Amino acid sequence: MTAFLNHFSFEFRTGIRNKQLLLMNYLFPIGFFLMMGFIMVGINPLFLETMTPGMVIFAVLAATLLGIPDPLVNARENGIFRSYKINGIPSVSILIIPALTTMLHLLIVAAIITIVAPLLFDAPSPVNWLNYILVFAALAFTMASISVLIGVVSPNSRVTVLYSQVFFIPSIMLAGMMFPFSMLPEAVGKVAQLLPATLAMNAFNALAMGNAADFAPWGSVIILLLGGLMAFGLAVYLFSWDSRNFTRRGHILLALLFLLPFVIGIFVL
Amino acid sequence: MQDAIIKVNDFRKVYGDFVAVDGISFSVQKGEIFGLLGPNGAGKTSTLESLEGIRSPDGGTLQVAGIDPTREPGKLRNVIGVQLQSAGLPESITGDEAMKFFCAYHDVQPRFDLLERLGLSEKRNAQFYELSTGQQRRLSLALAIAHDPQVLFLDEPTAGLDVATRVELHELMRELQAKGTTIILATHDMAEAEEMSDRVAILLNHKLATVGTPMEITATGAGLTKVSVRTKNASLGASTAPIPAVAQRLSMDEYEIMYSTDIGPTVSAVIAEIEARGDTLIDLRVERPSLEDRFLEITNHKNGSTGGTQ
């Protein structure tokens, strides 16, 4: 336990000390939140209704997709995992600790956004705080797990950016943060339901903000959690200590299995 | 073999169709400093990584302190210490954090004294990327020995180090050896291998070319001993008197240089010749073939006979 806490403590401090992680964990999400607050509200007053959960979701996407995978890939390519293996550091710790520390950073950023948005922009606060925290936790866990999985299967930094952007850009455009999900064409809406951010936005709106749901809100939370669990399980299964490991378990295409709950969600929600 | 702490028996490692190590066997005695030498691609890294439990053998057996590295990695990690050639540490970790972090996983108290011993006391709070190459290597070594391992693997430990640090590191290796630690030293520095190793193994073309003490290995070659003589009147250069056991002779920079197959008769004859010519000896140097000479001889011979390395 001492070892785990030591590892956690070091990783958490890295999230602030490392300039790239500081940017993705704090500066980018908070800067984007302030920019959207000052500009977007004037252009589209309806944005204010979903500003708080929308910006929290943005913070989660930035810190996880843009912050978690690349350090994992670099650590593997630079022999850091080999050194960890020699010293008996379990692979599960290598994967879960960056996920947990990022979630802790996100908790701080989400708290800042949630407190500042009503004060600075007169954005509505959550009406059900417990559900608000629950949906946030489910989204943060799922996105952290998916990001860890990307870090595990990505062969290098360039591919990592590509994989991350496959989720990041569509999530910004289609998840309901910039404009309501109900405005999407039906077919696009179905594709958008593959994105964890869409399910989280729906759950935030219905369960925490007192707005109408576009589809089953509790089902969205369950699908989110199942997707996160599958992604983390696959990351542990597919984990490789270094890029010269010719005995990796399973094919990297297995990673796509984490989408299964989201695909099922399209039909059942 | 009774006190062997490392046993490698018919070890084989392949990557797809590529045979990295092809059935090598050797043992290392407890408390030895054992040099592992060979050109790039000879199979050193695969051998080391398999002994360290990073890779699994594709044939043969390995044992480190009675432990099978593949089957009992949990036991192995507290028995071995490894200083990797690559950094092996996150760039933002500090020396203090790294010491706490690794010692916690080994379930031992942090050894901050080692950071001081290795000249890192002023850099304990510097991040890893802020350290020089030498400081990074010293930190890596401090972490490798912090849990007092029975077997220490050093991969190019002195590459990039200044002379004083190198001497300090060699002293530390001797201290560890005196305490009973077995050290596996993988290096391209032949002088270091010859100076520090009790025995060395030379890997070539994925096989074991030779194993023995540096003295044994240098003695088994065709190596000629170099005898360099300088006299007051440089009379030897003009002498046509035969000197026994000299295979080759030349003059260079006021020195008469002879390559001898049998050093005793050669030196006796040279001194007699100087006296006979009424000259005065100013300098006489005898240089036995070095491990590097023998290494080059082995690699050149094997490469010539097998058609080149991989």
C-alpha cells in the first residue's frame, strides 16, 4: 500500500510539474471555459443552460484523451516500463495510477468550473448534486480507461494523437456541448451515441441539471460504466512492457471490443 | 558449479525467424564480477534481459540465485538490481522521489545515503531530465543497489562518465563485491572489463566464443608481447644480431620495437646486446596483449571464418 501511495503521489505531482500535463489538466480546460463563457454566451444564449456540464465534459476529454496516452507511450518506448517490471511494479499500477491521478486533477478542475460558472456567467448550477458527482465520476472513469487503452495499443506518439482525436473532435462537435443533441439528424445522433461524452451530456442534463433527457439517462450511466470497465480490462490484457515484446497477449484490434456497450446502447437507449 | 549463483544452460532466444542467442551455457560464481562482452547484436542484451526476467527463454534453462527468472519473477525482483543502459526513469521524477518510489516497491527503507555517496546530494530535488548523463547513471545505480541485491546487472555503467566518477564507480563495485554481491558487467570498454572482471565471456554471432579470466583469454591467443627499448646511443637500430623469439621488429620514435613470442629470452638477449655495444638502457617497456587485442583477434577470426556477423 505504501508503494502504491508513493507511486500515486509522484504521478499526481507530475500532473502539475510536467508542463504538457499542466496544460491539458488545468490551463487548456479552464482557459477554454473562460473563453467560451465570455464569447459563446453572447453568440448563443442557450449555451448557458448546458455550460457547466458541457465545460466539465470538455475538461474531462482534454485531460484524459490529450493527457494520458502520450506519456504512457513515451514511458514504454523509453524503457521506463522495463525498469518498472524489473523492480516489481505491477502493470495494473502502471495503468490505474495515471487514470486515478488524472481523475483527481479533474475533480479540482470540475469544482472550479462548477463554482465559477454561476458566479461569473450566471450559468445554472446543478439541481441534483449527488447525481452531478456520480455522472462526472462515471465519465471521468470511462474516459480515463479509454485513454489508458489508447496508450497501451498505440505504437508511437503520432498514432496516439490520431487515436485520441478520433474521440476528441467528434465529441466536441456531436456530444451536445456546443448545440443540443436533439438538433442532430437521426443517423448522426446514433453515431454520436457511440461517444461517451454524448451519454454523459444526456445524463448530466436529465439527472443533474433538471433538463429533459434525449434518451434513457440511467441507461447512459450504466453504458458509460460498462464501456469504462471493458476499456480498462482490455488495457490490462493488452498491456505490453516494451515495444520489442513479441509475446503480447491478443491482437490490438481486440481493443475495439470496448465499443460494444456503446453499440448496444444505440439500440436499447 | 557448486557456488554458481547464475546458471545459464543451453540458453536460446529467438525473435520470429531471428536467432538472437543460440544455445549458450556458462555459470557465474557468487561474489564474482563477470564481464559480458561482444559486438553489437551478439546476443548480450537478450541474455541479460532474460536473466533479469524481462524476456522468456525459447530454449534451455536459466537460474539466478536458485530462481527461475521466468517462473518466479516476484522472488527475482528482490534478488537482483539492474542499472539499465537507457534512462528507465520518468523525466519529471526527482532523485528523492525515485529513491522512495523504488524502495517502497522493494519494501525497504529509502537509502538516501547512496545518493550522497554517489555525489548526488545537491541534485536530490532536481528532476531526472535536469541531470547530466553521468548523474542519471549514478542515480540509476543508486536505485539498483538500494535494496542490497545479491546480483547486480550493470549495462555500460561508465559510458559518458568523467574519470573521477568512473574511478568512484569502480571503487563502489569493489566494495559491493567485497560484501558478496555478484556483478554482471556488460560493457564495450575492454580496459574496464579487463580491470574489473574476475572472468569474462565473449559472445559472438549469437554463440559463446570464449569464457575465462582476462589472463586466460589473453594467454590463449596468438598474441605477441610488445617489447619497446630505448637506449642512449640508439645502438640497437644498427644491430643485426639476432634476438630470439622475435616475430616482428621495427624502429619508431627512438624506440626499437619487437613483437616477441617468448618474452624471457627476448628481453635477456636485448639487455645482453645493449651491454655488448657499450650502450646504456634508458627505457624498456613490456606490454602483454590486452583483452581488447584478444577480443579483436577473436571477432576478426570468427567473422572471417563465418562470413561476418549478423
